Amino acid sequence: MIIPIRCFSCGKPLAQLWEEYIERVKKGEDRKKVFDDLGLERYCCRAVMLGHVELIEEAAQFKKF
């Protein structure tokens, strides 16, 4: 799925933070520190980012012609 544009609960914009979040986590940084640096203080926003699974490549395999 595509990263949600806004948090489902509070409405804070999240999509612009996704790329930096993924890059920093892949480098081995602690997720809590990354969230704090990005300004994600609410549990609802953190849950949206943690719960997101990137499935766009798998879904694209089944497109209709």
C-alpha cells in the first residue's frame, strides 16, 4: 500500500517523512530516535508509520491490461 498522507487519528501530515524514516532505519538507527528527530510525538502517528507495510510492488504484478 502507499503510505498514508495523513495520520488516521489526528490528521498530521506524514507522507513527506516516510523516505527519511526508511533511510535512517535501514542504516541501523533506533526507531524511537528517528521518530523524535522527525517530530512524531503522538502515539497515533508512530503507530501509522510502524504499521505501514510497503506492498506496492506486489500489487503492481496483478494490474489489469
